[in-house]
Amino acid sequence: MTEGHHLIIITGANRGFGESVAKTYLESSEASALSYVLVGRNQEGLQKVLDTLKQIGASTNVTVKGLVVANVDLADTHKLDANLTRIQEAAKQLRDESIQSKNIITKSILVNNAGSLGDLSKTAKEFTWQETRKYLDFNIVSFVGLCSTFLQDTLAAFPKDRYPEHKTVVISVSSLLAVQPFSNWGLYAAGKAARDRFLGVIALEEKGNNVKTLNYAPGPLDNEMQADVRATLGDKEQLEIYDGMHKAGSLVKMDDSSRKLVLLLKKDEFESGGHVDFYDL
């Protein structure tokens, strides 16, 4: 283990791709110590993931610490300030513990995994402004809040003049839809495209502060969200493709995709602000 002590904040961490990224990062990053902030809605699910991470760490001689921030609904902007504060406080606690143990954090990572599909049964002309605002509150407004809060806190805690070796990474779980339109994906595509571009701006603004951003499209994952796609998508041509992939077993396994993401982070050769697809690697 040679990569130091990493702090990793993951939203939507209690199941699915978020859980997979948490476990795969531990298994493949080569960090000697990991501090997790696991964010999501389900307390029991998050705690189960954290317990599993600690068990894996104990068996592989990786120091694993972590905190759970549960009952977080990022679609609820009325509670967004309070939830961002809870995430901030968890990260600060882990940073303080790293200082006390003289095992200073060398890399801080935010994985923006939480998100929603929108109503895939509708075409663009059918969306109301009310459902559009609700969708964007969850997928854009809370995303921007998380990114800006994370960057402010991290750069304040690890100023480049005092911690020149510290690295900061902001990741958005993106999609092919961010760069290529498909019917019935209006809100989802708009949200992913906006997130991609926002991280592109951060990459330019913070390039002098050891900050990199990455938009990672994990491929059509074999998970609950993909099952929802097959149940609700209004475009029959796409539906046939997804049904065929599901029946053929050719949907992307979550652990396969998360391994590619972790390897990408470990090599650290990706272009900051860029968009990388599972099938590019």
C-alpha cells in the first residue's frame, strides 16, 4: 500500500453503484488508509456498507474509518443547507482524526452518485415546469451545492502553500446522454449535460489548486435504475435494445464499471473536466 490516506465522500452509498464504488475503492486504490463519508437515505443500508468496509480493511491491512450521514433527501432543497452541514461536519471530524493520529489525508474525493431518471414515458413537450424544477433541484441544485461546499472546505483545510502534495478530485457519475441525445430522456440528458459542463468550469478555475474533476459514464449498469428504465421508457426502439441486453446478460456489471473508475483515478492521467465512458477504457 503506497497511496497514502484518502477521504472519500459518496452520495447514494447505501446500495447500487455507490456501494460498489465504496468497496472497489478499498480493494483497488492501494491507499494505506481510507476515511469514508457515506451519504444516503437509508441508515441501516449505509451502516451495513460501512461495517463491510471495515471488515474488508481489517483483512487487508488497510485502516478504514467512516461516518454515515443518513436520511438525506437531496431533492428536498428546504433541508439542503442542513444536510450539507451534516456532510461537512462528518468530513471535518475525519480530517481532525487524521491530524490527531498523524496520518494526514493526502487525497480528498467527492463522488456525486445520487441522481434520478425523470419520467421516461414523456417526450420533451409533455414536461411541466413544476416537475422540471423538482428534477433540477435534485440533480443540479443539490449537485452544485455539494461540489461548492466540498471545494470550499477542502481547499480551506488543505491550502496548497501548506499541503502541496494534497490532491482534490470531484467526480460526477455521468452518462452517454450528457453528450448524445436520445428520445424520452429530456430531463435526464439536460441534467447530465449541465453537470458535465459545471465540472468542466471547476477544472479551469481550480487547476492551480491541485483540483481535478471527472465526468465518468459507467455504462448501462445492471441495477435497479436500469430495471426502472426498462419498465418506463416510452421509446420502443431503445426499449428493445435494453431488453435485449438484459436477456443476453450484456448489461454492465456494477463492480466491473467501478473497477475501471478506480483504476482511472489511481493512474491519474485523465483530462480534468473531461468525459470518460466505460467503453472508452
